[in-house]
Amino acid sequence: MIFAELLEYFNIKGEFPTYLLNQSFNDVFLDGNLSKIDENYKIVVKTRQNVTHQMFIMLNSTYPVTILSKLPNGLLNGMKFGLTEDDVEYINKL
């Protein structure tokens, strides 16, 4: 599934870079719970392997999409997607 499809599925409106709209994400987010605070959205889903995936969609941010996964051992990993295709930050925390 690409990001544009996820936005349509959850009826989220906003301006995003073209590269990000075409970015592939795991279909597991379609089964997630959506919440909204101001102009920010959060989709949370827990998988059968006891991994919690979170997608943060933040309008008007220099990093409009952040993906975080919390593993059963407590480790966090993920990515922050910036306004350009080469502006990506990786997240690896204990």
C-alpha cells in the first residue's frame, strides 16, 4: 500500500511531497486505530508477534511522517520521513 492510499482510507486531507505520497508502507496500518490531536494523526496497530507499530502523520512539520515500532524486547526502531526524498532519519533506541 502506498501512503496516498492510506490517506484516502482514513480520509486524511493534507499537502504532502509527491515522493511521500508514492512511498510504500506495510498494509498492517489499515487495521490500526486512528486518533487525531489538532492537525496531527496517529495510527496504532499491534501485530500477532506482539509488535506495536505507530504511524504519526503531522501536517505542517518538516518530518510529516514518522514510523515507530516497539518490539517485544522493548527496543524501538523506525524512520522519520522529511519533505524531500533524501531527508530520512532512522530511529534506533533501547
